Amino acid sequence: MHMKTDRSRLMKVINSRCRIEKNGTFSLKNHETDWSNMPELEDLSNKKLKKRARNILSDNLKQLSEAQELLYASNKHSLLLIFQAMDAAGKDGTIKHVMSGINPQGCEVFSFKKPSALELDHTFLWRYTMRTPERGRIGIFNRSYYEDVLVVKVNPELLTKVTDNQSITTDFWQGRYEDINNLEKHLTRNDTIVLKFFLNVSKEEQRNRFLERLNDPDKHWKFSTSDLSERAKWDKYMDAFEDAINATSSSWAPWYVIPADHKWIMRSLISTIVTDKILALKPRPPEVTPAKKDLIAKALRQFVNE
Ligand code: ATP
Ligand code: MG
């Protein structure tokens, strides 16, 4: 009971502060990267912040695990979780923590990197559509087709293969947003719940995390050359995120702009949303047909008498 009230209270705040479902209404400047500044959650912004967030996460994980079992058994809906962010915003850690309690059989994570030559020979959505989750499953996209309107928009030279002589105009990006909206409409029409998370980290906090990585030899593997070059294009990325979120926020596939400067808070918010969405489906195990009931009665008799 307590958990439920907590979650519905939190969902109200999330829906009013983080959820974007209307085309053209999003502006980054209205979104905090630091959740503790949010007036609605003043009670979280004390020393117990991290502990509180951890508790919310662990409560959710229990419920999430049960909800996932039912999602799997009912074999009707699937969930597609999309994670987009600047480097070091914490995609990997969030995915790891939020999914830690769930049955690996019902969950698949795909990390999308630079497309291969084969992938570039297809339309930009091809490699993603092949990996959308089956019924009953949770699919996670660690980066997604949104890269094709983010990194690619910031670095248009990546498009040389795709466009040949075609020039890259506003219409070109508009076309991609439209394709994305249509794909997401198609998915939701076919029982896939699409949830999109933008982990909104500040430039300062990214610097802190890069510094931490550079100062710790165990974390050096996490640092790549592109981290430097892409950070230098921060403002262009922010514009690209703003445009993309504006053009692809829809009632059927809303964006959640999640403050990411505090990792534990970000994780607790995302686990709250995912848990809430699965429970809202009210997944139930498949109906037992009369024939199946007969079979069960027969099997019971047989085993009891064995
Ligand atoms: P980490 O947090 O471990 O750094 P990551 O998701 O950044 O994880 P990397 O291997 O560092 O993984 O980077 C993957 C790179 O692939 C990113 O720079 C991303 O922008 C790039 N990428 C992903 N999709 C596309 C795409 N469609 N076109 C071009 N580049 C892409
Ligand atoms: Mg990286």
C-alpha cells in the first residue's frame, strides 16, 4: 500500500515535469538536470536523498520482477525502452540497475554502435526494426534510431553513403522524424509499449564523470576518442535533442526527460515509470480453456496414483 501510494505520487510529478507527449512543446531550458532542485520533491533533497532513491528503486524492483513474469506469461504486450543521452550520462548503469531483478529470458538489450556497411546499405530503420521485442518481452535499446537524427545530424558527413548527391535539407530531417513517428505508431498499434528516456545530464556533470574516469585506471577503458570530439559539439547536440524530442513526442510514444546529474535519483525515476507502465497493462496469465482444465484434472489423477 505504502509502495503504491509512493509510486502514484511520484508518477504525478514525473508526468507533469518529465513526460513530453505533445509535438513542439519541449524546451530544454525548462528541464532540470538536477532533480533535487525540484520543488515537488523537496523532501528528497536532503542527506537521505540517495538512500531514499535506493529504497524506491529496490521497492520497484520487487514489483517489476513480478510484473515481468506476468507480462511474459500473458504473452500479449511487449515493452520497448529506448535510452538516449550524451556520453557518461549513465545509460549502462541505469539499464543494469533497473533490470537487475528481472528474468533474463524475458528481456533483451541491444547496444547500437556505428552502423556496419551492410546496415548502411538498408534504410536507416532496418537494423532497429529487426530487434524490436517479441510479445511478452522487454526490449531495451541502448541508443537507437534516434542516433540517426542526433549524432548523424551533428555530423552530417556520416550520411555520405546514404544520400549520395541528395542534399541534406530541413525536409530530410523532417522525413526521418516522420518515419520514426510512423514506426512508433505501428509498434504501439501492435501491442508494443514504447517508452523513450532522455537522460539529461549537465555539461558540468559530464566533465566530473570524465575526470573520474581519467583519474581511475580501472575506468580508462570507458573513455573513447569520440568522447572528446562529441563533448566539443555539446551545443549542437542539445539543439539536435531539442529538435528530435519536439518532433517525436507523441501521446503513443512519449519522451521522458530524466534529470541525470544524480544517478540514484535517475534510476529510481526510471524504475518507477517502467513498473507503473507494466502494472497498468494488468497482465494476466493466459485463460485456461475447458480442454486444458480436463487435461490438468487427468494429469493430477495420474500423478497422484503413480
Ligand atoms: P559507453 O557509455 O560505454 O561509452 P556508448 O553507447 O557510448 O557506451 P560507444 O561504443 O562508446 O558506446 O559508442 C557508440 C557510438 O556509436 C556512439 O558514438 C554513437 O553516437 C555511435 N552511433 C550509434 N548509432 C549510430 C548511427 N546510427 N550512426 C552513427 N553513429 C552511431
Ligand atoms: Mg561512449
